[in-house]
Amino acid sequence: MPLNNSKRYTIRASYNYRGKHINDNFLNLGYNYKGNILKKMTSPELWSNPLQIPMYKQLESMITYLLEYVKEIKKSYSIAYDKNTTRIN
């Protein structure tokens, strides 16, 4: 009998990890660039044509994905960051 999603087990964080990160306060993590990169950097005249807005949103999502992927690479190969951190700006 297969398990449905509500009965799957989740892995708890270790006591060591919870001890290191119990006082983490993730405020002021920088500029919220998701969905705002092209809109802030380009002219409003580009966004006036409603037929081109889906193309710009597609480009926006690709740029956002690229930035997030670079952050993952930075975490993977840096010895200064914990692998589970979310504080890389």
C-alpha cells in the first residue's frame, strides 16, 4: 500500500544545526529582486505594449533563476559559508 503525501516522514534538523541557528534573525537580507529586475532597469515604454509583457516576464524569471543558481554554486564551493545557510546576498 503506497503512502500518500500526508503520511511521509520528514527529516528533522540535527541538534547541532538547531543549536547553531537558534538565534538566527533573517531581517534586512537585501533587495528583493524577484520580479523587479527588468522593471526597475528598463524604460516604462517597453512595458506599455501588453503583447510583449509575457516575454519580459519570461526573461525576468530566467534572470532570477540564474541569480539563485549562482548563489547555490557560491554556497557549494565556499568554505566560509555553512551549506544550509540562507544569508548569502
